[in-house]
Amino acid sequence: MSLNKAVLALALLAVAATSQLKVGDAFPSLADSKLEGQLPADLAGKIVIVDFWASWCSPCKASFPVLNELHQQYADKGVVILGVNVDEKRADMDGFLKQHPATFTIVRDAEKKLVARANINTMPTSFILDATGKVRFVHNGFHGDTTKKQYITEIDELLKAK
Amino acid sequence: MKRLATLLLVLAASGCANVKPWERQTLADYTMRGDRDPIAEKNAEHMWFSRESASGGKGVGGGGCGCN
């Protein structure tokens, strides 16, 4: 391999290593990600919101009441919210959940496999997946009512298309 | 191209670590905040002003977690 090609390959690798999952990508398998906790049994064919969060992330704290509301509003309509915790210690997650209870499903990515494959750019980041498991919407960060309205519009759009 | 290759090699060997967003728990800790002690901050500002005639223009918004 010539030097030019080697440098180009390195540059492409560097770009690939820094890019987050984007709209249209297939979301990595949740079942193969060795997540701690119980995944909902019937995810197939459902709209899934995968939200990466941590106890040390302030916007994550603000996002929980909204995610609880969305869960209450859409759980019966085939929408599953999955909070994926990326704390270093399980105790940090448990402490957070005592203060900010979640009505939606929480799992822990202790080995950081799933978060590394999603390669998120900021905390929190959430992906809205359609019934086929493809990423349809991405939310980088949480911005209060703006994000909440976007969630509702996007979920309604996916439910209509179902 | 050789210069670019050398530059890439130097950057790769420099020891700089790219901390991923989900790895910032330690950086997000309260003790990492520059403004956690108001008295120490005032002292530092006074020292910079009196020794270096420097005032303001310091600090950036946001915490160490780099969230949002």
C-alpha cells in the first residue's frame, strides 16, 4: 500500500470512529449488547426510544419527567422507552433513580458496548427507532419543552405510518 | 504527504486522549469546578488583578460533563 493510500485509510478510519449513528442506520442489537437489567420481551414491531443517560448529567435529570410523561401517554400505543444508563458504578444509577424514579424501562450498559457502537456525541442522546429497528430521529442533548414537542411530533408521525 | 504522515504520527503518539461523552463522570464531579470555592476564586482574581493587571475574561460556560 502506498503512503497516500495509507494516510487516506487512516483519515477515513478517524472519521468513522467519530461519527454517531445517524438517521437511516440500523440500531445495534439490544439483545447482543450484554445490558444489565431486563429488556422488554416484545420489542419487535414497536417504536422504541433509546435514551442514553447518566447520574452525573444534569440535562438527563431534566429529561426524566418528560420521558415518564411520554411513557404514560404512549405505552398503550406500542411505544417503548428504554433508558440506557452509562454510569461507572451501579450505585450511582440506583441513587439517581431513588431521587428521580422512572416509570419506563431502565437497563445499564456496564460494559459500554452499546454506547460505543452508537458513538453518541453528547449526554444525553436519544434515538427514536421505527418498527423495523431503524433510526428515524436523533436527539442530541435535552432542551426542555422544545425537545418534548419534537418527541411528540415524531412519535405521532411514526404511529401514523405504522 | 510525508509531512502529513509525520504530523499524524506525532499526533497519534502525543498521548492526548479523546474522552468520549459517556466517559466524563470524573470531569463532571463538583470538585472539578473552577468556581467551587468563592473565597479562593476572589483571592485568585485579586492576585491576577494586582500582579498582572488582568481582570475578567476568564471561565467558560457549562460544567465539566460537556452535556447538551
